[in-house]
Amino acid sequence: MHILLAVSGGIAAYKSAELVRLLRKKGAAVRVVMTRSAMQFVSPLTFQALSGNPVHTELLDADAENAMGHISLARWADRIIIAPATADTIAKLSHGLADDLLTTIYLAATCPVYVAPAMNQAMWHKPVTQENINRLIAHGVTTIGPGQGDQACGETGYGRMSEPAEICERLLGRPSEQCLRNRKVLISAGPTREPLDPVRYITNRSSGKMGYALARAALKAGARVTLVSGPVALAPPVNVDVINVETAAQMHEAVISRAEAHDIYIGAAAVADYTPAEVQPEKIKKQDEQVTILLQKTRDILAEVAQLPNRPFTVGFAAETHELETYALGKLTGKNLDLIAANWVGRDQGGFDSEQNALRVFWPTGRQTLAMTDKSHLAEQLISLIAKRCDEKNTA
Ligand code: PMT
């Protein structure tokens, strides 16, 4: 396997030296590209010694162009990993800028590209960085991390580059099989918004990240994917049919009218269980000390999908703050599901709006735990489990 490691300028660049060592130990051939600022953190000589190849640093180097220019390097690579990927590099890549060797190789690449972001937690959470990374993801780039924890700047939070061992494992793992080839998959994602009046609504903390990651993973696995999305701030995945909705009633209509034309339904959306019984036509005025809002139960989309005469393989989620297994198993049988993926919510790690998540997956005859990892990786694991269970059900 030919791995092209592109190092941009962050303190985590030192970890990439270990990544080269691990990749070579596993038998990969490694070539390294460095940006100018990366060279301020680690010397090219370090990467040259570890990779056994000259390090590429200049876009317009006459010798290098004769030997291995950006096009040849892009062609040589089976996989490209940008580690660390700084906020600046992610911004450039997401906008198609190509003013140095790293960015030019990215544009010329046709192989799978991975990025391992590394930056201060506030920079990571800045909306513009999130927009940039989401745009890259929507264009098929796979993210590895970032992880959570103490940062070189003294702060704590998301933004730590993933550990070299994890990056190595993800890069050299078997390419995801086309386990959903010729299948049609319908996925719901994000929150719903239940209006109270023309300016207010009730909603929840779902960001849509889990459902969008599932849509990308299903697409990668060869499926034709329809994504019914509540209001989120994520870029729509390329090559996925996205239906935007706002309320639980709209999501119900969008899902139920399409479900029977799909082989698999995955309900990852956090659908409101209750909606205001009446929507006030005018803004509710501030008058009394207390107001009472009457809420009406919404229709259970997932349970209704499972009751359709030509039901797809039906997968639910369970988001719980306590007694995860008991409630998940109750939903699996109560809603007559084929499989349920249960996650903790309201904790420090995982669940709503987090970059990472962990799942306990149950089906009528078994169970499996998927450990805490970034949502794109988790989604790939869940999709392959769903494909396996679905095949087994169809051949039973
Ligand atoms: O979006 P993220 O920020 O990435 O967060 C991901 C997530 C935590 C939202 C996701 O992993 C998750 O758990 N989604 C389901 C959330 C939820 O509403 O769980 P629940 O236990 O309340 O509902 C159980 C199942 O019934 C879910 O599949 C839900 O989609 C479905 N449901 C619920 C109510 C309703 N009226 N209709 C439904 O279809």
C-alpha cells in the first residue's frame, strides 16, 4: 500500500513521525510532503530517515517536477493522509485553493483522502472551521478525529490530533466493502422544530452529525441514499438525495411516503415526542408570571415504518440518560424493529452534537458494542453490521 503523508504546520507534527514508523512497520511504502510551516516544527530529515524517501516540500522545484511532481505524487498514492491538518489547511482544501504542494496534490488526487485535524479547541468549534470541515466531508474526505483532551496550548477539549496508532489502523484497514451495493437506504437525521408561534419553537440538541455520517457511510458502501433531514448546519453529502423538513409531522410525511420504496430505514433523527397542541398565529406576549403550553404527542415515525405492509429492514436509535439497555430493548420489541443502536446522551462524551459516539447495538438474536470513536468511523461500523443483519434476514 502506498501512503502519502502530508504534514501541515502544527505542534502535532511530531506525532506524524511516529505515524510514519508505524505505517512502515505494517509494510506500507510512505512518502512525505511538508508545508513550509510544518518544517518549523519538525525537520524534513526526520521524515526522510523514517520514510526512507526524500521529503517533498516545494510545488515549483524543477528537479522534483522531473522526478515526482504533484501529479505523480497524487497518482503514486493509494491513500493520502493529511496529519496534522491545521485550520488553515482545512480552509484551503475546502475552498479548492492550490498554492502549495500539499493543496495541489489534494486537487490532483483520485484516491481516498483522510484528514486528521489538530488545533486549539476554540478554533475547532469556530463555525467557519466547522463549515470548512463539513464541506470537505461532503466531498468525500474522511476525517480521523480530532480527539478530546489536554491540548498543547493548555486548554482542554476537542482538537487533539488522533493518536498515530488509531490513524495507522484506519488507513490500513480493509477498504469498506460495497456491502450495500444495489440497496436503497432511507435515513432520518437531525432534530425537528415544533413551532409555538411565528418566532419560537421547541427543539433538541441533535446536530445531525450521526445521521449524516450514516448517509455517507451507506453511500460509500454502494447504496443509493435518501436523507430526510431536520434543520442542521451541515453541508448536504454529495450524491445523496436530501429532503429538508422542519417539523415532526413533515418528517413523518417525508419518511412514510418513501419507506416502502427503500430496502433499509435508519431512524437517527431526534424527532420531537411532543408538539404544541396549537400554534399561535401571533407572537405570544409576555404577560403572566407563568404560562402553560399544552403539548400533543407526535406520531411515531419509526413504529409506523415497522408496521408498513412492505416494510424495509427497520433500524431505530435509542437516546437515553439512564437504563440504556432496558429502554433500548423495550424499543426494539415494542416498536417491532430489526435492530436498534443505543447511545448515552447528556454525558461528557458522545451523544448529541459530539464529534464522537459509542453504540450498543441490539437485535432480536444478538448484540454488539461499538466503542467510542468519531461518528464517521462509527457509522461505517454500524452500516456494515446493518448490511450483515439485513442479508441474514433476507436469506433466512
Ligand atoms: O445528531 P447528533 O448531534 O449527531 O446526535 C446523534 C443522536 C444522539 C441524535 C442519535 O445518535 C440518536 O440517538 N438519535 C435518536 C434520538 C431519539 O430521538 O431517540 P429516542 O430514544 O427518543 O427515539 C427512539 C427512536 O424513535 C429513534 O430512532 C427516533 O428517530 C424514533 N422516533 C421518535 C419519536 C417519533 N415521534 N418518531 C420517531 O421515529
